[in-house]
Amino acid sequence: MGGWRTALRDALATLFPVRCAGCGRDDRGVCDECRAALRRPRPRAERLVARDAAGGALELVTATGYDERMRRLLDAYKERGRADVAAVLAPLLRTALAALVAGRPGTPAPGSLLLVPVPSSRAARARRGYDHVPLLLQRAVPRAPVVSALRHARRVRDQSALGVAERERNLAGALVAHPSVAGRRVVLVDDVVTTGATLLEAARALRAAGAHPVGAIAVARVPRIVTTPRMR
Ligand SMILES: [Zn+2]
């Protein structure tokens, strides 16, 4: 059996996924059971507060918790090019946005808000070949104004092995926002939130550029204090 056959099978498996990205069972894309488990998300609102208080506070709404299924789905979408998984992740992001806007009287309609994704590190973007959060966002709210207004001002260490305080130190001043966001009301968007340190740094950078962050949304929330490899 030639190696090209294996290569071809691998290519076909990527184009026409045969295993559920959530649980691994033989299926196409994401199986019915995994879809059903994510169909009625119960968004959770909380208030992120910077430990040094200088960064201010930020309202965060997440659509769901971060269990093994969600870990596998996000990993398949981000790291293994499984674009088909966006179909089950996008509605979760949409739900979180709706809950953020509904839960805050006085918050403008989604159409008048600027959605600003938290940027991936340059290394992650180079490895994946694309920036996954803006892609997911475009699918979740196709007509919403999405502006990739944040970039890294300097290199940061990999966050996965760091505790809460270390993450904040690692990220302090790491992001910078484009001046065009001045005066705009923005919602920050990420896929997974662990300590919230990245979102707080993003909010600080936006405020420094004259923008008004009204809140943040994400697909999944890792329970506090838990540090798991390969997450922000
Ligand atoms: Zn499944």
C-alpha cells in the first residue's frame, strides 16, 4: 500500500469528516447527541474585575461551560481546521451577544456596536493559517461590524502554565488598539475565557484608545482557578 493512499485518505477525512468533533464517534461533522447538548445554552453573566483595579471592570457573558466535549469542539475548530464545527459554535456566540445586550438596558442594539475579537498570538495565527475568532463571529452575526482593532504590542509568554496573577503580569500592556475605535462602543469577543486576564487587558487597551467597552462575550467559560493546558 503506497503512502499516497494514506495521504489521500487523510485529505478526504479532512474534507469529509467522518468522526464527530465533539465525542469522536463515527458520524459526519458533529453528531446529533453533541448538537442536542449545545442546543439550549444558558448564558451566564459575571463581572470581571482587574486585580490591580487600574484596568477597571468588564461585564462578561459566556454561553456555556467548558467540558470535555467543548474542549474537543474548540480544539477541532482552532487547531485541526474543522471549519464544519463553526455551525454549532456560532449560535452559542450569538446567544451570548443577545444575552449581553438584553441584560443591560441602555446598551445599544447589536447593529450599532463594534465587535472586536481578542487577537490570537502571532505564533498561533501562523500555525493555524487563519484567525479563528473573527471567522466564527462573521458566521454568528453576519451583518455586525467586526473590526480586528487589537494587536499585540509585544510578545507574551504562553499563558497555559501561568496562574492568575502571573497572567495579569504577563499581559500588562501587551495589547494596543487602533485609534479608529475612539468614541465607539465596543463588545470584546473571545472563544474561551479562563481567568479573564486577556479580556481585561483588551478592555484596558480599548479604553486607552478612547473606546468604550460595554462588555465581552465568549463561547465557553472555564471554571475559575482551574489552569488547563493550551488555553488562554
Ligand atoms: Zn458527538
